[in-house]
Amino acid sequence: MKNRIIGACLMLGAALVLLPVPATPGQTAASPSAGAPGLRYEIWVELDAAGKMLLGKEEIVWTNPTKDAVPDMLLHLYWNAFKNEDSAFLREARAETLFSRGDSPEDGEWGWVDVTDIRLADGSDLKPSLAFVTPDGPETEGDQTVARVLFPAPVQPGESVHLRIEFRSKVPRTVARSGYYRNSFFIGQWFPKPGVYEEGKGWNCHAYHQNSEFFADFADFVVHITVPRGFVVGSSGKPSETRVDESSGTTTTTYRQAMVHDFAWMADPRYLKVEQEFVADREVTPKEYEDTAALLGLPVDEVRLPNVKMILLIAPEHKGQSERHFRALRAAIKYYGLWYGPYPYETVTMVDPPFRTGSGGMEYPTLFTAGTSVLASRNVLSPEGVIVHEFGHGYWYGLAASNEFEAAWLDEGFNTYSTGQVLAVAYGAGSLGFSFKGWPIDWFLRIPKTFDFETNRVAAIATVEFDPVTAWSWKFYNGGSYGANVYMRAATLLSTLERLLGEPAWPRIMRTYHMRYRFRHPTKADFIGVVNEIAGKDMTWFFDELLDATRAFDYGVAGLSSIKVPRHLRGVYDTDGTRVEWTDKKIEESETLYRTTVVLRRYGEACIGGDARIKVLVRFKDGTTETRTWDGQARWTRLELIKPVEAESVQIDPEGVWLIDENLANNSRGVDGTRRNVVKLMSQLLFTIQCLLHFVGSWS
Amino acid sequence: MGIIKAIIGGIGTTLRKPRLLIILYVVNAVFALVAALPFLVIVQGELGHSLLGSFVQPLDLMWIGEAVLEHQGSLAALLAGLAAAALVYLVLHVFLNGGIVGRLLDREGRATLPAFTADCGRYFWRFVRLFLVALVFYVLTLGVFMSLVSALFKPMTESAVTEWLPLILSNLHFLIALLLLSIVHMVVDYARIAVVADEERKILKALRHALTFLRKRFFRAWAIYLLIVALTVAGTVVFYAVLGIFGTPGVPQVAAGLVLMQIYVLFRIWVRTVFVAAQAEFYRAHPY
């Protein structure tokens, strides 16, 4: 009885552990309406459009949230990355071997930010203590993108410090993410901004690197933007009041936004501003709410979405594509909202990037830049892809605000994965965006359509040997390795994990992770913790093996044979008290058996772990199948099956769970070979070479 | 002679000499087969036993990406091999040009293999010299003249307010390059015809014949050229439209697609001979 009770308890315990846990409801510690607990900005900035300058004043109130006494503050001065070629950014850009994000500006087009005055609210001048520092090591000695200022006395735990800063910035000409072209301005990473203070560690404030984005604390912003009259302005936050100054010919608009960690804006006199409302009840059906709630194990009310004001700033030449922009944004607000949590802000501003400002495809809290062209094909999901992706960063970076310097995959990888999911459900597969001289190729030729997970996978398997996904942004082998790892490989790994864990565990993991770490700074450990908690098993091996290591994942079929074997060997046998002789003739007349031998190999270094298994499906010529599993630990294994029918083929991972497997061709093998498509491929190739030769010959 | 008459005459000449097309097609196909062999080894090795071979599509990114990555070490060698094959084919085609022009200009003669190869040999060195001179003109056109056009467009491109102007200028640049190349190409075509028709041994003299001929009737000659280009484009559009019908995998579709592709290659070769034949008709109608 005791054993039974123990057994029942163990089974119940195991069931509880193994049963998917509902997404954890209501775990947001903060919301925009509550305001940021520890940081407030008020900024007055004036755009000198002719001189390409910003003149700014800034008040920062920072409250020490830790138990440390903090003697200083580290400030990001990002635009100094474009001040000279000694910056970490431009040094790295010059050394880049593949994808450079920004060339050195031309003469006279450099950008910078000067802190002209910095003092405490009581008037204490801190400027004498202001000095550039290089937190990322002496190799970036000349970099001026981080400055340190000393307080007269350490800021004690819970104490606030009120800084008044004046700054003058020269807008760079079209360099990474910010800049001007003619009278168009995109202003991002423009104001002196404190790093993130981490208890016991100090300020987390890295230099501006070529392959890195940003990290900052949640704050409440009030920003007063003054531009020449006639300029159309788009900005993070919600516009409150606008004031026209006839004497100076300027317009000042105040924008407010609570609980965001950055603030960007643009100004262009040519731009059109279009507004629409995301009306949740029109976009989401009651059934979609019910299905989502059931999948996530949450009450329906918790998955309901709010209405959101969508603001589009678009160049006149792209006006005809406005509805395309809004449709994509509606899809993004809907699916990110349903899957990960409701969009918490009142507005989202979508900016068609001003021509030649180098600002396309970039995210900022409540504002992002898209990117299209005048000749945009409807079959290619562009600008849709970039809109969904950049809006999605509002979730992965904006809300679950991981450190983009140190763990870029936590935002780019998650968001690349999420983008693919939204595009797939909202649009289906899209054509690859090839163009020639601006003309989409698919207007003339049929281009195959693909899903994002397919294209991501190709990049993912290309990059494994260079860097682990989890490397710090500027420490990747090159820009290609950075991009392929933190975007595509990370996304492919998440897709693999999704297939491995399945529903409802996976959607609950993503929901719980997002909501639990909304308005916080999650790390890899936080995500692994949620995965293990919701999946009910330890999946740490997955991250160790595939994210932290540079090991190729490749399981394959090395051999398949199915040969006739005699049921008996010749000779005399004693069976059930009688003696029987098996002769050649008798053996031939008896039932035929086949010994099917399958050899599986682990070609890659990466190894599955935990309770994961490689599934092996053997198909026989009579249509029957047999399934086996392999723990995949050894470098190879041999399976033998004796059946009265010959095998036809063997396939590992028939459901395509291991998307990260880098060679799908060796995942299966037919006894007789399968040449039909070899002929098809070769006929295509032969044709291509024939045409190429004919073309070459015509120039003789 | 009118341009339509020249084209119809050219078509008639090529249809009367089907063997010429067969010779050119066989040379093209055999050469392409040899160049494709290394790729066949790879594809057979990768997919010959894999079930993926049953459903992989010609432009299957999943598989192509894998194959490229797996064979990236040998990819450069494969592409270099392909480039070398193309260069050899270029030289071979200089040789074949003698047979093409020689047989097309010999109205009564048949396009037998001995006659064809005899013409190839007879004009080979003259056509080699002509090719080298033509190369100079191509380089001048693309390198020097187009650089001048680029320099002319650059200030406008750099000061553009929207993407429209750079787009238009870029396309205009490309169009100008194409038209200029077509003119140089046409001049070389007529020089080649002059070598055979006028039995001219001096290449520069043959070029002068061509230029003199074209100076008097440039637009008509160019119209013939552009009309035949249009014929090629139209044929290509039809080909891809029909090929799309055979998109679904299946043995009959694969076989039909294969045949259709070969018909298209034959069409391209035919159009190229029509090109020469029509120009020859036009040239002969206005003797130097």
C-alpha cells in the first residue's frame, strides 16, 4: 500500500512537473501609467537645420536603486562615434571584413556631442570632473562615446541626484541610424544618457561599437522639440502641446512618454503625417481571444488588447504605400499583443526613413523606422517584414529590455523568430526580394516564396563555426558572423526549441518570459529559467550545446541496407522434441525475411541531451513503417530490423524538429536511390550553363 | 532593302540550313554537359540516395544553402572552372563564327559539317584579330564612355531629393550602355560579314567597310538589330510562361521541362543565326 501511495505520489509529481504550466498571469511589476521608479528626463532641444546642429538642455533625476553608494555616473555620448576615426565605432568599421555599418564621414560631415555644462541642481559644477573613459578596454583609447562625471559626494541607496546638462551636437551626415540629408533629419542616440547601474558591479556603460546596439534604464521622458516652422516632426512618445514662435520662426512641440529607455525623433519639411487607430475589437475576433487564452492557460480578459494610435510619417513618393504600412503594423500589434502581451503604450509612430539619412530599419521605444522603395513588389514582404520586425523590437528590447551590448541575441534573435511567426500567419510565404536597377525581379520572373525560418536556417548553419550566439556584440569575428548568429542562428534555435517543446509549453514560455521581464532587463539565465519552469524539465543542455558552444549539429543516416536472410540456417535442429532438417529447398520454400540495417551517425560535434531523442522512421515496401529512437550520444549507432518485407527508406527526424540540423540531405536514405529530382536539378543546371555559354559566345 | 524583308530573308536562309543549327546546338550542349559534370557529381553525391532528392525543388533554398556551405571549399574551384569553360567557349565560338557566317553567306551551298569546319578554319585567324579589335571597342565603350556618362549623372544623383532621380538615372545609364554595346556589337557583326562577303583579309579594312555601310543606313541596320533583340525577348517571355506550366514535380513534367528548355536553347541559337543572316541579307543588298 505504502509503495502504491509512493508510486501514485511520484506519478502525480511527475505529471505535475511534466504538464505544461500556464503562462504566468499578471506579472508585470510596472506599467507606463505607474511611471519609472528611478529615472526622469526633461529635455529641451532645438534643431538648427541650416547649421545641422542640435542645441540642448537636459535635466536628469536619477535615484540610486541599489545598496551601493555610487560616487559617479557614466554617460553615453553616442554621437562622438562619428567625431573622428579614433572612435571604437569607426576603428571597428575600418577593420570590418564583411558588412560595415558605417563608413567614415566625408570631410566636414562629422558628428559629435559636446557637454558644454553639467552641474547639480544646487549649482555645483561637475564639468571639471567630466572625463572620457574607455570601459571596454585600452584598445579603444581614443573613443569619446562614454564620459564619467564625479559627484561631490556618493549618492547613497535610495537617494536621488538631479543633474542639469547643456549640450551642443553636430548632426552627422548619414551614418549608422542617425544623420541628415539636405533638410531631412533622423535624430537617434542624441542626448547624454546614463548607463545602467548594476548593484555590486557598477555602471554598465559600453562604448558605441560598430556591431552593437544599446542598453539603458527605463525612464519617464518629457522632451520639448523645437524645429523651424514647416518641419513635420515624428517622435517617441505622445505629443501634448505645440507652441509657435513667430519671431524666431520655430515650432516647439512637447512629447511625453513614461517607462521607456530611449527617445528618438525625426524632422523633415516634405513629410506627410497619417494617423489611424488600431481598434482591437475590429482586429481580433472573440474566438481568437478564446483560443489564445486557452493556449496560454490564461483568463480571456488577460489576453485582450487595447486600442493603439498608429502614426505614420511617410515620404510623399511612398504615399501610395500607406495602407501597406498600416496593415503590417496592425498585424504586428495584434499578434505580438496576443502572443506575448498587450502593447502597453498609447501610441506607436512608424517612420518611413527620410531619404539618405541611413536610418531605416531601426527601433526606438514607441517609434521605429521602416523602409520601402518606390518600386516595391507586392509579393516581396517588404516593407512588411521590416515594419513587423521593428515594431517587434518594442517587445524584445523595448519592454523585455535585454542588454544589446552583451546579449544581442535576446532581442535580435527573439525578434527575428517572432517576425517570421507574424509574417507567416499574417501573409504566408514571401518572395525573396531580388531587384535589378530598382526593379523587383519578381515582376519579370517567378521567384520562389519562402518562410523566414527557411532563410534564417541557411544563415544559421553557415555561421556556427565562427562564434557562439551569446558572444558580446563587438567581439564577433565580423559583421556577418554577428548578424547571422544573433539574428538568424538564434531565431533558428528558438524555432528548434519551439518544435521540440511543442504546444502549449512553447507559447506559454514565450508569454511568461515576456510578461515576467517586461520593464526589466532579462538575461539568458532568466530565459532558461522560464523554459525549465514551464517545460517541466531541464533544458539547460540545449543552450550550453547550441548557443554557448560553436558546435555543428548534424545527425544523419550513413547507411541503409535491406538484404534477404534465411529464416533458418541449414542443418538439423531439435524443436519441440522433434528433429527437423532444414535443407536448401526447405529454406527456399519458407517465408522470406529481410534484415534491414540502418547506420546512424552524429556527424557534427553538437550532441542532444536530456530526454531528447532522434526519431528514426523506417519505411517498408509494403507501406508499413517502424519507428525507433536514438539518444544520439555516441558518434554512431547501428539498428537492425528483421521483417518479412524489404525496407524502402529510412529517415531521421521525419517531423523536422531539428531545424538547426545543418545537413538535411543526409537525414534520409532510400534503398534504391531517388534520382528523379537529380535529373530535374541537373537539367536546370545544364540549361543555365547552355544559356550562359550561348551568351558568352554571342560576344565573340 | 527594307528591314522586314531583310529579317524575312534571314529567317528563310536559316530555315534552309537546319544542319547549321544542329551543329551549333550539339557543340553547345556537349560543351555544357562537360562543364556541368563536376556539379553532377556533387548533386548525385548529395541527393542521389537522399529522400530529399524526391521533393527538392530547383531553387530549394534549404538544400542549395546547405550544398553551397558544405562544398564552399571547392566552390571557388568550381566557379573558376565554369569561368574557364566560358572563356574556352568564347574562343571556340570565334572559330565557329567562320562556319556560321561562311555558310549563311553561301546561298547555294549546304551547311554540311565539312563545309562548315572548312569555313571555320578559313576565317579563324581573321576573326580572332577582329575579336581582339572588338574587345578594344567594348572596353572603350564600357570603360571610358560610360565613365563619362556616370560623371555626368553623378552631381544629379548626389543632390537628388527623392529616390526617383537616382533610380531613373541609374536605369538611363544602363539603357545607354546597352544601346552603345548594341551599336558596337552590330558594327562587329557587319565587319565579320564584310570579311566573308568581300573576302577581306585586312580587319581594319573590313571594319571600315562596315562603318561606311552603316553610316549610310545606320537606323535601318539598327532597327534590324533591335527587332531581332525584341524577338529574343518575346521568345524568352513565352518560354518562361510555358515553363511555369510544368512547375509541379512529376516524371512527365520533368521530361517536358527538359525538352522545353532544350527547345529554348535551340531557339536562342536560331535567333542568333537569324541575326547574322538578316544582317548578311541587308549587307548584300547594298554592296560596298
